[in-house]
Amino acid sequence: MNTVKKVVITGVTQGLGRAMVDRFDELGWTVFGCGRSQARIEELRDLVAHHHFEVVDVGDAQAVARWAEYVLERFGAPDLLINNASIVNRNAPIWSVSDEEFANVMRINVNGTVNVIKSFVPAMIKAERGMIINMSSGWGREGEGELAPYCASKFAIEGLTQSMAQELPKTVAVVALDPGGGIQTSMLETCGPQYMAHSPTPEAWSRVAVPYMLQLTTMDNGRSLTCPSVG
């Protein structure tokens, strides 16, 4: 019997997602990851062997469904699903944000999470096991000026998670997870450069966050959690 654990991670080409790939690789898990950058996906394929990386825009429901079908038919349901893919708006008052930019933040951060859930979670329910982690933010629990689209999308993730938790069987669980403050990513550099100097790197964060994720159980279903601080 194959006992290798399987994790699906969205948004693996940079930031937190890229760091998590390395941590799960070190732990012997098989990673199924996606991202939108063809060049970075090809780089991952070259650097991190024995895993499966595909170019997928999570905001495209049909593309996500095709990716999930490929993974599920060949490898079965994942043990862990991490909805990590996310984008942020350019800093601006909400009345200055274009319709297109607002819609795109929602398309990736909210619709993308739902697309992945709809494509993978039924197989996890059928397998009667699994943990879903929807990456949230402190800005999904408290607003921030000039980041209303991003905050709205992460508040949506919190509500989505709480509702979804009531719909899952007892053998499967979902949580909303705040990374625990700013992390030195390109996203933070864009929207909150003032926080960069005092924030941990994605690698340092992942060495704390991934073990924390792996100790979650069905008893945590529906909770809004925060990763421990990087020491």
C-alpha cells in the first residue's frame, strides 16, 4: 500500500506557496502544485523532482477542473489541500479601484478558492479523509485602508470556511489560516512595504507554519486560526 502523503497547493511559483513546496518535499510528501507562470512552473519541475506542477489559473473553473481530474484519476484524493493562491490590489481608496481590478481580486482569491474546493473536495469526502486549509489574512479579520478589495476577499474566505465546515462530514475538516502577520513576499512589498523589514522570510515562516498545519485535526473544523510567530 502506498503510504506517501499527498498535498495540493495552489500558487506555488513564489512566496509562501514556493516555500511550502520545499518543506513538504523534505517531509517526503508528494506535492501537486499549480501557478500561472509557465517559466516558474518549468523551473520547479527542474529543481524539485518527484512532484507534479502544472500551469493553472485558479480563477478559470474549467482549467481547475481539468487539473483536478488529471490528479484524482492518477493519484487519488489528496490528504491535504492548501488554497494559497492570492493577489492584492494596488493601494487605493475603494472608490478609485477599477471594476476590472476589483473583479480580478475576487476572481482569484474567492472564486479561485471555490473552484479548487469544488474540483477536489468531493473526492476527499468520498475517501473519508482530508484537511482543507484556506489561507486567510489578518486583513481578513480587520480592515486596512487602501486594501478594501483584498480585505473583502479574505473576509469572504473566513465566511466561506465557516459555512463549509458545517457541510463537511466528520472525517474531513476545513480551517481559515492567517499566516500570522506580514511575510517578506512580493505581495507585501507592493501593498505594505513598511512591514517588510520586520517580517520573516517565506522560508523561515514555512519552517514554523507547515508543522503547525500538520498537527491540525478534524477537531479544528471551522476555526479561524493563526500560525505561530516565527521565533
